[in-house]
Amino acid sequence: MYKTFSEVKQALSAGKSVVEIVNHYLGAIHAATELNAFLEVFEQSALEQAAKVDEKLKAGAAGKLAGMVIGLKDNICYKGHKVSASSKILENFESLYSATIVERLLAEDAVIIGRLNCDEFAMGSSNENSAYGPVKNNLRPTHVPGGSSGGSAVSVSAGFCTAALGSDTGGSIRQPASFTGTVGLKPTYGRVSRYGLIAYASSFDQIGPFTNSVEDSALLLEIMAGKDPMDSTSSSREVPRYTALEQEGKLRIAYLREALENENVDAEIRSYMENLIERLRSEGHTVEPVSFPYLEYLVPTYYVLTTAEASSNLSRFDGVHYGHRSTEAKGVEETYVLSRTEGFGAEVKRRIMAGTFVLSHGYYDAYYTKGQKVRRVLQDKTNAIFADHDLLILPTTPTTAFERGAVNDPIQMYLQDIFTVHANLTGNPAISIPAGLHSNGLPYGIQIMADQFDEQRMLNFAHQLAATTS
């Protein structure tokens, strides 16, 4: 099994071809279809691309990702291939262009193996909201893999590909990474182009990788990051050599007192955090608590603002331009109403309705404007933390993966993101790395946040920490 890119490169050095490596992954995928991680396997185009990469390797002209096999979350466009955001409203829609990040990966000779199941329009924390059925956690199929990028997390954890891409709007990369024992990276907002990502909430969404090593995450970020003329929100800051992964000296590390003392945090995860803090102190780092009295406001603020943006973004899926159109509709109004009623799932409808309410006349100032003001307070407080500290550590999730169907209340499901939405509201980079195994046999993650555009330090520290965690 090729879990990391270094293992792939070793196989290539030993005489394996990229075609053979792709066939290995295809065999693993076909042997575990019951996990429902893939909505479609791009078998033909993957093998064709692999053959081209093999020719380049023979000629000594291959790119940095030659032999890396990557899966795409089903909201990232790949020209000539279907993309649906796991929704019936986009069923059988074929993309006319590739996302910028897909172009950059292909330019370095990555092979794209398929599109991965996710919560519909990336709205969910358990991957139970896909129109094409839930994804099962490969480590325990009765449990959820986390969401919304559950298919991406499972594909990497189960060894269906070397790496996968997801999108993170409120924790949709880091939370599934925690639940599946993988590395999940959310870059700084604007670090990676969103061109070709089907939007959920445009001021929150970021594309990032799932991998089995921090080294692979650093490599993918280095290739994907950078200014894109097709995305006006992408940053023109120079992209550092993330792959350098240098040893960090003594750091000033903060942890949120309110997160550690939160009553919803599992006792073993709290204990792990307390032991980690003591260990880091013994290694010479300054580790101190900081007060963040806004923890209870994070999730409500996130849902006010993201549902408003979703209401606007999803208005384009109307049964007229493309995608599902109701066969029962008579006239223009019925076409809109029935197409959207039939095409969207329950959670997407709930968020569209909530967002439309938030933006409606008479409520705009009370909810949306207030939400933006709170977001500014959160950003200012976070900036103040990083003015005095290099990094912030906290649990990725309050618990390990839960059973499918165990969380039925939407509010309780939203609270699964309590420790991850912070980085999306403020635009900071954050990474989840495997922390250990719970006594229940399931993994959980530790989350590291950094100042905006300080991915280098965050990755360096994550690399050091990953080397010493079991």
C-alpha cells in the first residue's frame, strides 16, 4: 500500500511504473466500494495520464508530482469530467474547464483518479447529506468519516490514492482528518485559488489537501498556492518553500482556556492536550493559556454569515441555466420552484432558507450586519493572540467519530465544528494532525493554527509534532 508520496517514489525507483501504481489504487477502490467514498472513478483518463507520466519519467522530464495519485472532492472542477457537488441538481453535469489548482497539479504530472463523495454542496459535518448516500468511515464502517469532505478523508486513510483535495468552509478538511487519522490542511484565506471550486460561502471556502504525512501536505500547498488572475481574492504574496520543513526553535504557543475546559470535550482528548502542553513546556517552549471569551459565538456567527452567502451563491442553480430541470413544471415559476425542490436535499434547503431570512428586509441589520461586526471582533482578538504568540493549539474535534444517525438535531450537528470554524471566520491557516488513538479504538486530531500566511512555521511545527505522536 502506497500511503505517502515517498513510498510511491521508492516504488518508482525500484522499477514500478505509474500505470502499475494507478492499477494498485484502482484495485483497492474496487475492493471497498461499500465505503461509498468515490462517486466516480476516472479509470480511463487516470491510466492514460499515468502512461504519459511514465513516458516523461523515461525521458527525464517529469514534474514534481510524477506518480502521485490524487482524488478530487466532488465540488472541484476537472475539464471533461462530471462534477455534481454530490447534489441531484447537478447530476450528470460535465465541467467545461478545470480548477486552477487542478491545472497546477496536472502540470506537475499528478494523476487524478476520481471524484469523491461529500455532503451536498459541502454542507455538513458527517457526510450523511450526500444525495448519493453516506460515506462510511473505513476505520469503523458503522461510524461517520466527518464532513463535508468525508470521501476525501476516507480515500486517503484507506489507501485509495496518495492524497486528496477537499474544501474547508468551517472545518470540512480538518474535522474529517481528525476522524480518519489523516493530515488535513486549511490554508490562509486567499493562499490557494478558489477558481473552479463550486462555491458554498465565498468568504470562507478554501481548498486544501488530505495526506498521510505533513511532508506531502507541504508539497501540495507549495504547488497549489499563489496568485491566480482568475480569482481576485487570491493573494499575490510570494509562496515560500514549504517543503523545506526546517526545525523550529523555542516557540511561544497559546492554547484557548475555554476550549480545554469546554464540557463537550472528551476526557481522553482533554487529557492528551494537558499532557502535550506539559511536554512542550519541558522541551523549552513557552506554552500559556489565553482567554477567548467568544467561543460560544463562533458557531452562530458562522451559520448566520455562511447561510447568507449560500443563499446568494446557490441561486444560480435554478433549473433554467443547467442542471436538473423538473419534468413536471408548467411555466416559468413552476420550473424554478419544482426544479429546486426536487434537486436540493433537506440540509441545503434549510441553509438556503436560513440565509434568505438573514438577508431579508427588516432582518439584514439584526443578523447579517451584526454577524459581520462579530466577525471583526473575532479577527481582532485572534490577531492580538498572534501578536504575542507564534502558534495556537487546540483539539480539532471535541470527540472521536460518532455513529451514523447518532446526531439528528441540526444544532448539535453544527456544534461538531466548534473548534474548527474559528480559522474560517478569521481567515487563518490551520492544520489537523493525528494525535493518537482513543480507548474506543478511533483516532482524534490535534489542531495547530498560525498567523495569516504563516503556513511555513505551522507546517514546521506540525512536522516536528507528528514525528513524536503515536
